[in-house]
Amino acid sequence: MNRRKLVAGNWKMHGVADDLAEVRAIAAAGGEVDVALCLPATLIERAARIVPDFAIGGQDIHRADKGAHTGSVSAAMLLDAGATLTLVGHSERREAHGESDADVRDKAETALAAGLEVVLCIGESDAVREAGQAIATVTAQLDASLPEHPVHAIAYEPIWAIGTGKIPSLDDIGEMHAALRERLVTTYGEAGKGVRILYGGSVKPANAVDIFGIPDVDGALVGGASLKAADFLPIVAAADAAR
């Protein structure tokens, strides 16, 4: 199946009004791949206003539609601000906020029901990788996190590679993505072939071409390199060249 590549940036807890120029520069780039930026909640409405035809996303949502959840953001709030997608289950949410697979599944269900596209994140620790349990652990995490209906993308991010400059070997990435594709097809049938699987974790212009050449790597979830157009757009160009 020919899946259009997606390169999504995750700004995490970075970005103020002065950084909207970077959003504008990224949105202005051409190409035949999908590009999105998942911004801090304080920037979503302003970004969506200045680049109305570009995909702006949130980094997390609450599983409830509304209620007494101080500091949280609902799916309706993201949509109202102009977002069209959201991350769920990022490892920094799972680890720092104790989110379980069930929590992630509930958030994905809520986002899909509201009409948001969903990028569901999964990945293993260094200890799990060293123990030879990476595929078993990550596929089990995927099975327990998937909602009833297909999400738009899965982001495989080995936790030990996020922001460290280290990445798995190309063979290891290929083996993991093939295993995830098999699980998606088992769960969703033919529709599982259309779910994009992104790689994340220290993706840079220097390694993007090789990563995007691996079967079943349908794009990337990019952290630090997405903060500046000068760093992010070469990764987008590499995805465009690999399609």
C-alpha cells in the first residue's frame, strides 16, 4: 500500500510568540509529504490563525470531554483552537505522569470521537532493549493502547534514543516497524495497512535519508530538530525524496 509520508514536529515545552516565525517558515515549504507541528497549547490558536491550511496539533488531551481537571486540555478545546490532530501516549507523558496503556487508549478514543487525528506513541527503555525484549514489549504496549477504530499514525520512539543522539540500527528499526505493521493488520485487518508508522528519536538531516528508506517507515516524529525551520525542513526534504 502506498502511504503518504508524514513528518510531525513535537515542540514539547518550547515556544513563545517570537517563535511563530519558525511555524510560518515550516508551513511555507513545499513538497509531496504531509507535515505537522504539535505545539504547546498556548501557541495553537495563534499558529492556526497565521497558517490556516497547515496541520497544527496538540501534544496531549484529557480523556474526559470536560470537567474538574485543572490544567488539562480537552479534545473540544484543541479543535476550538484550530488543531486538527494530537499526540497521545508520548513516553514523557507515560513516564513523568504515570499514564498507563489504558489511559492512552481512552485518550485516543476520545480524540477520534471528537474528530481529531491521532498519533499514538510507543517505545521501549534501554533496559528492555538490552534484555532482548524490545519487540515483545513494544508490540504488547501497542496492543494494549490501540483504540477500537484505527488511529492515523503510530510513532515508534525508543525512549533511550529521544534527544540522546543515539538511534537503533537500521535493521533494528526495520524489524520493529515490520512487527508493528503485523500487529496493526491483526487488529484492524485491511485498514491496518493504511496506518502510518513513524520513527522518532534523534532524527536529524544526517540520518533521515537512511531511516526513510526502510520499509514500513512512513515518516518521523521529530523533537528538538523541529524547533527551527533550518533543521526541520531538510528532514521533510529527505522524506519527500524517499516517497
